[in-house]
Amino acid sequence: MTDPKSQSITRLITRKIPGGKLVQMEITFSDHIENVKLMGDFFLHPEETLEDLVNAIRITSLPFDPFFLTACLDQILIDHEAQLIGASTEEITSMLEEALSCKPTA
Amino acid sequence: MQAYRMIPFQMFDAFTNMALDEVIVERVRSGDSLPTIRFYGWQPSAISIGIFQGIHNEVNLDKAKAAGVDVVRRQTGGGAVYHAAGGEITYSIIGSVNLFPANILKSYEVICGDIVFALKNLGLEAHFAPINDILVQEQKISGSAQTRRNGILLQHGTVLYQTDIEKIEHLLNVSQEKTSDKLIKSVKKRVTWIQELCGASLDDLKLALEQSFSRERWIEIGGYTTQEIEQAGKLVKEKYTTNAWNYRL
């Protein structure tokens, strides 16, 4: 029997947002997202909002709908009255797509 | 007109500097301290990283330790900064959000306007470059970072007096994209400092900054209170020197 954990992949995606900041996504996934970190030199007010953004990505089922995830992230920003500066929810979603494009082999 | 306390330049270690900013935010919020503008340096030299940065991604920790350079995580966003002892002046401005534009980008521009004014008084054609930089001859000379908590705005930033690009490259990790020769050269071209540009001394820069931040504010020159120093010391131990804070990402 194959150990599901052996199929996990960890990827670090680094993206300089045009006109913005550097964003890094470190994600570990197999058939589901196991862990995710969102890092970089962007600004997010209030800073505590990051935890909810990361949690929203972490609980995203795979395969995922980019438009739905972006809408979820946007809603979190609205709920926190938060401002994301130097990055965007669309870019974060796009980075997740890029990270997941390297799928674990069965 | 709202009165501000202005605390002239003093040097502290990295952990105390960050703790003092946080303590003053809380004391301004509670009404125990006036809105405050402080100028400070870093002794020993240090690296500060942004609140969202991965410390291992940004800093060569072994080389920093070998060089005696402290590493601390800020409570603000933005990038990793090498703070050379005696090589820069850092400022903080702390006050109610009502004292500043509600729009964050506009508030950066307004506060950075004081630095631009100071640099112009030193004969430098400086200008604000969104999001959070100040450029002279299209090269970065100052960067700032802001946070807003419980109705209080903290913005801090550096003005480079002199720097050592090779030491920055030695201590700070650069992402894969930045390791190509072309981009390393472009980083060197993007940074400048006072000593490279004009004959102003560090004291000239201090005076220019004090004068520019005083232009449109009621200023009372002051110092740190005993309570602020005590609370900052506690915060150094409980937060800014802990792995839980500095290694959280």
C-alpha cells in the first residue's frame, strides 16, 4: 500500500507582482492541501487577516475553482475591512494554480 | 493643533527599537503618551524583516550571527532591511489614525513628504515613489512601512546615510530571480545614500529631519518615560527576542 504522505509535494512559488511587492507561497499538497504559508514584503492591514486568508486556502478542496477562491479571499478582506497592498487576491489564486500544476504522481 | 513629542536620535539594539515602537503605540492609544516622533539608530547593526516574511527565505542566519548582526521581525509589512550602525537614521511616527489621511497610500505620501522635504533641504531632488519609497535620481534612499492597530498609526522607515551593498548581499538571501547578474546589478543601481550624493554629515541629516517633521506640527522635545523603557524591556524578553515571534514564518 502506498503511503499517501509519500506523495506529498512541497513547492515554493515566488512572484514579483507588477507594480507591487514580492509574494511567496509555500504549499504542501497531495490529493488535498496539507499546509500553506503566504509570505512576502506586501502589506496587509490589519495584519491578522493573513491567518484567515491562509486558512481559506488550506481548506480549499482540490481541484479548485479559481474564481470561487478569489471571491472567498475578497470576502475575507471585506469582513476584516482589510486592505491588501502590493498584492492581490487574483495573484494569490494564480500562484496556487501554479503550485498545483505540478501534481503528485499516483 | 495636536501636540507631538519628538524624541531626538538615540541608538538601541534591534529588539529594543521594535519594542519601543510597540510600547509607544499602546501608550498613545491609552492616552498616556503624546503622539510621538522618534529618531533612532541600531547598535549593533541589525536586519529587520517584514511581519510576513519567511526569516530563512530572507536572511542568511549563519552569516548574520557570525557578523554579530541581530535579526528581528517587525510588526509592519515590507521587506528585509539591513540597518548598519551609524549608517542610517530610522524614524517612527505614532499617532491617532485621525491625524493622517484615511487612505493608506495617501498617508504614506504625506508622512514621506517630511522626509522628501528634509532631503531637499540637503540639496537633493527627492521624490515619493509609491508604495513606500523615496527616490533620488530614481534610486531608493528611503523606505517606510506602516501599520494601524486599534486606531493608532505607526509608520517607521529608514533614510540611508551610508551603506555597504556587498554586506547586504552577504547577509540577505535573494530569491532565485534576483541571483542573475542582471538583476544584482539593477539592485545596486536602485540604491543610493546621502554620503554618496552630497557632503552632508549624519548630524546634518538629523537636523534636517527634525526640522521637516516639525514644520506643520506642534512639537515638544522629550525623551522616553521610565514606564516606556520598562515596558519595552519586558516586550524585548517576551516577544522580540523569542523564536516564537522571529521564526513564526
